Amino acid sequence: MSREEVENGGDDMLIDGDEIEQRRLENAVPEGFNADYLKAYYGKIFPYVDMFKWLSYGNDGKHPGCDHSYFGRREFSFTLDNDIYLRFQSFNSVSELENAIKEKCPFKIDIGPVYSVDPSKRHAYSQGGDNIFTPVEKELVFDIDISDYDDARYCCSGADVCLECWPLMTIAIKVIDTALRDDFGFSHILWVYSGRRGVHCWVCDGKARRLNNEQRAAIVDYFRVYKGNENSSKKVSLVGPALHPFLVRSYTEVLKDYFEKRLLSSQNLFLNEERFEKILEMIPDESVTSELRGRWLSNKRSREEINVARWDQLKNLLQSNKQKGQGLRRCIEEIVFTFTYPRLDMEVSKHMNHLLKAPFCVHPKTGRVCVPINPKNCEEFNPSAVPTLSQLLGELNTGGFKGEGDHEWDGTSLGDCVRYFRESFLQPLLKSCKEEIETSYNAKVQQSRNSISW
């Protein structure tokens, strides 16, 4: 394009840009959450096919090894308007699932286990006398809620969250994802924003889905470092002459840097006497705490440098007390773990029959969609930038925001989220599932042949 063409086209291009922005403003949908918005979302955007393929785990194919009853034995739970709760919903196909969601317009969708029989017909089986209605498969799940960190953050509390405390969720993703992959050998892991104040993790490998409750509890216990209660001054106890390699890796690769470079200053952990006293209570040596307390009360520093300076003083004093043994120096790690280490809802992970909110739901309090999070760049995730219900409907109304695909979501800001779910999680998972079905089927065929020849 020549310079003259650029100059002549400048006004036209500006007008086009203004028109697009004007159209966007004219088609904007007021912020909020209501049944009409939700009906439009379920009618045009919700990725039914991808959800069905995920929860079928390859059993929706034509291979003779497929279990075509598999998806129909999965429990769904719908929470309707006015907190009407419908449990043990089941569907035999993607069209049944889609029609039910469009008809009932649930404010929340929860996913439960795969049962031994169709959960919607459980009463018919129970009348037979045999207790054959039991969960047989469920993803290993983790639920992390930032409200459980209220004693470790000062910027927010309860359901509130901001970019100053969200790194606590980033830490949880990094620590747990690495352990699940490197220590337990799991591969197919889906992280999802809860829509408001936390994150959910779905471990979808076949060996994870088939874990019994005792095995799930053992994995959860692997992550446990919190030994105290809400009234304990010391909630973390790192015992033994050396830390477990998992804890060493978590501390050196994630926790220490996030504590010292982000949370120490953003949460102003040593800002005043009330806050630093909570930290001093974790040190079991009165001479050390008295010396630090005396320094900090007499030396008033600027707000900007006070947290780093006091943390350095604490570390130097604890590390210099070599004659008092490993325990005192271990206090440094215990303080860091107390303020950064993931806080899991243990009961959610231990039991197969526990339900968890489905990805791509919309949180009724925030209007935000429960979108997947890529653990490889989770530090870039911003919960306040997640697509909202009204934003998506506004993009549909605009019509000019069109993607290259055949799906309505492809032309909205949810498109990248669905594509990530499909390409980075679903496709590798289904490839693995089909290989597992093929292997299992061939083994059964061979076993059958052997029994006949015998």
C-alpha cells in the first residue's frame, strides 16, 4: 500500500473502528445474572458436545470395547432458581443432556460419579434387596477456596478476591499440578476457575477415576502439612531431620519466591505489631522473639521497606542460632508454608460420591464463567478478566465478533477457553482413552481364545 493510499484510507479506517465500537456499545447487555441471560447462554454458547465427549471417556465410539451405558450412569445435579436441588439426573446422549439443560435452565450444574447402574433408576434397583447402587468411577478432584486463607491475607476476606491475594491460587495450582504429574504419574489434569473465589482440579486418568476412597484419602494425606486448628498459633509443623522431597521442591521452586517477592509486601505481613506478633508466635524461643520485638517496636521504617527488612532480620537471627539446633532454623520454612502452602478441602477429594461444579457453568454471584486455567501459564490468569454472562451475550448481539468456526462460542471471548479445553486437555485425553479401550478389549479377546483352546 502506498503512502497516499494509507493517508487517504486513514479516515475510512478510523470511521470503521468507530462504527465497530459504536455497534458494541449499542448491543451491550447490562451486567448481571438472571434466567433470561442464562437461557441465551445455554441456547447458544454452552459447549455440550465437548462436555459429553469428556465425560464419555471414549465410550461414545463404535469400537466393540466401548461401554455405551457409561455416560448414562453418570450423575448430574441441577440447582435451579430459588435453590431447588435436583440430584441423580442422568442422560444417555448429548442431545438428552442439552435438552434437559435448556429446559430446566440450572443456575448451577454439578458432576457426580459414574454409578454401577443408572442413578435415575436407583430406587428400582434398591427394591431388589441387593445394594448394587454404588459409585464405581469418579475423577480425583481438588477444591481450593481462597476464603480458607483469611488468616494469611489482609487485602480481602471471605468471598472477596483481588490481584494481590490471587497469587495464593497460582501457588496452589503450581504445587499440586507438579506433584500430581511428577510424583503420582497423572497426565490428564484439568484446572478450572470456580467463577468467584477459588479453583477446582479434575484428575481424569483412568487410574485416577478408579481409585477407591481409601486410596483417595492417602493421596490427600500426601499433601497435608496443616496440623493445627484455627486457634493454634502454629498451624504448620515440619517434623523430622529433613523435609520430604516434595516439600523441598515446593518450597524452593514455588513457595519461597512467591512469599518473598510477592506476598510479603503485597499483604504487608510485618506492617504493624498485630501482624508481626502473629508471626513471632510461631517461633518457640522467647529470647529470639523478645529481641525481634524490641528491634521492631523501636525502629520505625517506611512502609515500603518495612516488610522485607523485618523478614531479613528474622531470618538472619534464626539462622545464626546454630547452637539451638535444626528446629529453630526450620521456623523459617514453617512461616513460609503457613502463608503460602495450598489449603485443600480434604473431604471433597476423599470421597467418590462428592459432587463438584461443572466447567463452563456461570457463577450466579459474579456472572463469570467457570473457565479452564492453563497450569503452564497460570501466573497470567486474571479472575477479573474472565468472560461474564452479559459480556458474552453482548458479543453475540454485536454479530461482528465472528470466529472462523461453526460454533457460536467461537465468535465470543469464550472461544479461546473452549479451544484450550479441546486442544490441550480433551484431545490428548480421548487419545489415551481409546488406546486403553483397545488394549482392554484385545486382552479380553485373547483371554477368551485361551479359555476356548484350553
